Amino acid sequence: MDIQRLSELTTSEKENFIERDAGIEAARKDVKEIIREVQAEGDSAVRRFAERFDGVDLDTIDITAETAEAYNRLDSELQSAIDTAVENVKEFHEQQVPDDWRKDFDGRMLGRRFRPIERVGVYVPGGTAAYPSSAIMGVVPAAVAGVDHIAVATPPAENLSDATLGAIHASGADQVYAIGGAQGVAALAYGTETVDSVQKIVGPGNRWVSAAKAEVRGDVEIDFVAGPSEVLVVADKTAKPEYIAAELVTQAEHDPNASVVAIVTDEETAQAAASEVERQASSQPREKTIRSALANDCSGILYAQSRDEATDFAEDYAAEHLYISTADDESVLSEIDSAGSVFLGAYTPVAAGDYASGTNHVLPTTGLAAVTGGLSVDEFIRPTTVQRLSEESLSDLRETIETLAEAEGLHAHADSVRKRFD
């Protein structure tokens, strides 16, 4: 990889990094037709799309019973890895469950209560690949939140991954369907003869899945529209070049459209990291995918002349994954507010959060971390405000309410208070 000086980037070059495109809008037209056909034809359309896109003659759509069998077929080492990841993710997300509360505000008893959404759909990527970690990250927080019915859609294949199905089982899903892509999202959103519709759909996927989630939003709720994986590394001369390179290569192997960026405040370290990227990429089975991602206009290694220049860029970038390796990680982090998930120090690779540390790897991309966070228990809970006023506290508010209501021309609002005192 070539080193670029951050201060010398043109406006257009900088925009390539900051305004990275997930390619979702380009897929919307085709996705609309897929959704329309699933709505109109149900299971028939699902089977037709399985043959067209997955190359599978889909007989059974509901594969719930197969998940326990798949888990039991796993070797003990993989079972243990899945169980450990599930437990760690569960433990972390249990800390997010809010308690109902009420408080007396001078006679106004106000509070909030929290109740889980009843029916949730989790999309788990699959097909020819295996993503047990995505099953864990989507299903476990919903189970912790207390969702009554958790349905999973995952792409069909001639030989479905036992690792993925086993992870779905271990995570606590209630129903599992062999449906992928935009048609999987449509089936969860609107239901079919086999699939029960849900109230909210979460989980990662390719641009067709993301475009479908964007399309059904409004009819059902979604977590967020996510694009290809991305990482931003912020490093100084104390960072090990091989670790910087490893973080870039790790995310690059996800997708040819992944965005991988390192911003380094020491030019020698930046050069060494670039050499390491070349060396490490050459040894990976997914080298072709990695090199495609590295060649993107939104990927590269940048040399920053100061820490402020680096952190200003990081804040503008709002990374999905932010890896910081400097002499003072905490101080650098204090200057960056926008990031999906943060990894501090030499021994905290992004892969730890991807699989087993406990945090969630379903995260906002393409700058959305500036306004939202990753998947959490919050996504599965409905907060409701609760209040009870005494006669005295309402009397204290009477003049304020009546004055504001009449200023808005809503006289019945004002009268609803007067009637209680007339």
C-alpha cells in the first residue's frame, strides 16, 4: 500500500474516505421487485428465489428442528467455542437491561418502564459461508431483552453450515427459516404461509439485504442499514507495524468493498505497516478479496503530522471499528466521540469483539456511528413513560398548561384541566 500524507489529500480524495458508499441505493430497484413478489406469492416466491440466487431446490423452509441436530454434530472444541462466545455476549448484554423507575417531582410521580418487543427477526448471513458469530450477536441480545419470539432467516444451501445452525440453536432462537437475501427480509417483514411476520428486523448482510431492510422500514422497524465492513486504525510510533497491518488485512478479507484505513503519526511506522500489509495479504487464503479491498479509493494508510490531525480525521470518519494503539490510548479516545466499537491497545484486536469478548459486532458503517451505536438490548425494548399527578400538583401546573394550550389554539386541552377544578 502507498502512504499518503493526510495534509496533502485533495478534497475529493478525502471525501472518498469520509463519504464511503455502501452501494445500497443501486440495489433498491431490484430489491423492490423481490419484495413485491414475496408479498404477493409467499412461499412460492421464496422457493423461486432460492433456486435463482442460491442454486437450491428448497423443499423445507422451516428448519428449526435441524439446529439442535447440527449443534449435536459439532465437535467438542467448536461446541465449547460457541458456548463461550454465547455466555460472554450474554453476560455483557445483561448489563444493558434497564430497570423500571418512578420518582416524585414535587407531587408529580413520573417514570419509565421497559418491555421487550414481542416478535423479532434476525438475519444471519450464510449460504456457502459460515457465520456462527453473526447468529450469536443477533439472537443473544434479543433473548436477553426477553423477546417472546425470535425468528432467524439464513440463506439456504445444499449443505447448510452446522456451525451456523448450531450457534443459532445455542443462542436461543425460536424459529429458523432457510431464506436468504432480500427475499429473507421480505418474508420476515410481511410473512408467508410458513413464515410468521415480525415487528423488527436486525442483523448484517450484503447490500441486497441492507437495501431490503431500507425498503421495508416503515412497515417494520429495523436496527440500521449497514454497508461493507470497515476499520480505522489510529497509531503512533509505539505501535507495532505488524499489528496495524493485521487489523487492516482482517477487515479487508470480509468483502472486496470493505474500507480499511490506518492513520499514523509516525512516517517510519506507517511505511513499515504498509510493507507488513503486503506480506500478510500474500499469505492469506482470501488474498484476492483482501487485495480488492485494499485497492479501494476508501482504503489506505495515511500519515498525519500531529495527533490532533489524526483524531480530527477519526471523528469525521466515524468508524465502524476503531482500533487505537498509541502511547496513551485513553487520551486519544477522549478526543474521538464517533465510533461503533473501540479497541484499545496492542492486545485488543478487532477479532476479539467479532467473536468472543462480549461486545456486539453488528455495528453502524459509512459514518452512521456519528449518530447511532451498535446492536444492543436497547434495540429490542420499548420504553414507556408513566405519570401520576396529585390534585395539588395538577393545580400547580394548571396555569402553565392552560396558557400553552390556548396559545396553540387547542382549547379542549385547556378545558380538560379546567373541568377538574370547576
